[in-house]
Amino acid sequence: MIAWQEEGVLLSVRKHGESSAIVEAFTRSHGRHAGVVRGGGGRRMAPLLQPGGQLSFSWRARLEDHLGAFTIEPVRSRSAHFADPLALAGLSAVTSLLAFALPEREPHPGLYTRSVALLDMLGDEDVWPLAYLVFEMALLEELGFGLDLSRCTLSGDRENLAFVSPRTGRAVSREAAGDWADRLLPLPPCLLGQGPATAGELLDGLRLTGHFLDTRLAPALGDRPIPGARTRLVERMRRRF
Amino acid sequence: MSDAATDIDDLIALMARLPGLGPRSARRAVLHLVKKRSILMKPLAEQMGRVAATARECTLCGNISGTELCAICASEARANGELCVVEDVSDLWAMERSGIFKGRYHVLGGTLSALDAVGPDELRIPRLVARLAPEGVREVILALGATVDGQTTAHYIAEQIEPHGIELTSLAQGVPIGGELDYLDDGTITAALNARRAF
């Protein structure tokens, strides 16, 4: 019998048969991991089985490659965010992007830490939108599509980086961009750690990460479209800010 | 094996596909039907045939009915300016069982779901917005589940309805009848505390 126990974030729940559910968890040591929750399709467990919830997962299976079964215990609920449309859109975007993009059973401890921190700060509207943008950058990085914002790809300059090439994902300085600037993606200063993010910078940043999610990540995952929850979050941010 | 036995097996297999029934309980139900052939099985078969021929979605609210407009939408008494938005027909029936709501309903046919790729276009949200002015709706009551998908849908609908200047309310969330605090999850306790009122 193989077994482990670890705290994690619930990513998704799908009914399985009459009374069970197949859930996907994201944990520090086991990454995105699926398992059956007996009774998970019933009303008693419904409050626990909400995406974004922090739970303690105990997984058991006879063999390592079996789907296995989870038993779960609550750690903390994030249902307080249900009343805030922007925070709820953020919660849905984080969980659905992780469920969409992460390979199964591959640990991503850095991304896990960042995801939990982001989910915990969803109530604070002054900080979480930037943290969400940084989360998307980290997701691209973890999956091998990271952007190189360290220097200008044309001149090698480290100053005045203002654009990103939509083809290579590398930074371009304002001077080197010249007449090509309108064909490049704006690089918001907040992604270079320069001051707090303005609303315009956040939206530029999301346009930047959205481009690489659409053109790099999605094709690598079988050309499935990026989850609609992410699109709805960006639309909601655009209206709010 | 005789034809009759095959037919019975086919019936058991069909019954076992119903929610709440497995092969064993389906077998028990079929055996009961066969034993009560004249008083239960034949009327049931006839009634199922009639419902299969006539049941349809109400063109206005999405309720299941035998006519183009369901009894609730056809009743002038229910046109009191209150419109209750529910996820599914079973939710509408649950509300009707309580007997407390005297307005009309709108069945969405699901909720927005990132996992199942259900977007606004797959739901009956445009039809909801189209009903507001012609029916003189004063208040829209969002009676959707307290789940991530349910509340995401509620916020989306609120955004669609806001420009129409109609009052928007939602069902309260908190301690259920017979509920004890010790057994409630912390999300429910938070919602209940936030929605506290003068006693």
C-alpha cells in the first residue's frame, strides 16, 4: 500500500458515479495529484470540496500508478471571497490555470508557495492583482516558457527595458525598439520591480502573459484553449480599474 | 433464454441508469413492477409515454411543462415583478415546495464552469436579460448555489442586469435550520456572521 499525507489546494472536483468525486489537489511535494473522494458527491462534503480550499489530503493506493483515494480534512476555507466578484474571479483563474497547465504528479514547490500566498491575499485588493500577474509569470517560467527580462535582446542594455518580443519572449529596450515598438508587447515597469503597479501596467502585464499563455503554453498542451476563468478575470479587472 | 427474460433484463439495465438506482435496486424495482403489472406497471408505462410525448421546456422560464408556457409563467398572479433565478429545474421545484415565493422564475440550465468549459453563451442568460423590460421586473432574486461556480455565475448575472437599474438580491447564507455551530465549516460561519441582523 502506498500512502502519503500533505496539505494542499483543491483545484477541481468532478462527480464520479452516484456519490463519489474525483478531485485534483495541488501539493508542495506531489504537485497536481488526482484521487477519488468517497462520498465526495454528497451534500455533507460539498462545503469542503470547493476549488481554492486549503485541505489536508491523505492519499492511499495499492500501486503507485493507481488513481487512489483521498481522505480529506479542512485546513481553511476561502469561501469568504465568494462575495467579492474580483477576488472570486482571481480564485477561479488561479485554480483553473493550475489544473489546466500543470503536469500530473510533478512537484513544483516554488509555484505551490506562490499560489498559496496569492490565494491567502485575495481579500487585499491593493496587493493581490500584482501578485496574480507575478503568479502567471512564475507559471510560464515553471513550465519552460519563462520570459527573459534581464537585458535587451538587441543591444544587451539593462536599462530602459520597455517592450517584450512576442516571438522570443525577450526584453527590448526603448532605444533598440525604434520603429518596431508598435509590433512589440509593452513591458510594464512593475514586472521589473520598479514601483507599485498602476491599473494600466497591470493590464499591460496581463496582456503580455496572456499572449504567451495563448501562443506558447496552450499549443504545448494540445491546443486546448486557456480557461475562460482567466479571460473573465481580465475583463473584470479592465472594468474595475 | 426466452424473449420475455431478455426484455426484463433490458428493462433492468435501463432502470439501473436512473439516478439513485444500481443494478440490484433496479432488479428489485422491476420485479415489483412485474408483480403489480395491472395496477402499477401499465399505468406507469402509459404515463411515461404521455410525458415523453408532451414534456417540453417552457419557452419563457425553462421549467419543464406539458405546454409551451408553464403554469407559473401563464399565471397573471405570478407576474408581481419578482423574478427568481435558479440553476436547474430541480431548484425551481424546491423553491415551489416551500410555497413562500409568489413571483416567476428563470432557469439558467447550469452555471459558469471553468472545468467543464461552460461559458455565458451556454446558459440562458441573454434570455433572462431580454425578459426584464417586457415583464416589468422590479427585483431579480439570485438563488444560486454557494459554490465557486454558483457565485461566479451570480456575479456575472449581476453585471449584466446592473445597467437596467433593477433591484438585485440574493438568498441569505448562514446557519441552516437544525444546524449547530460546532458542525459548520468556517466559510458558512463567516457568511452567517457577516449577514447577522438585529435580534
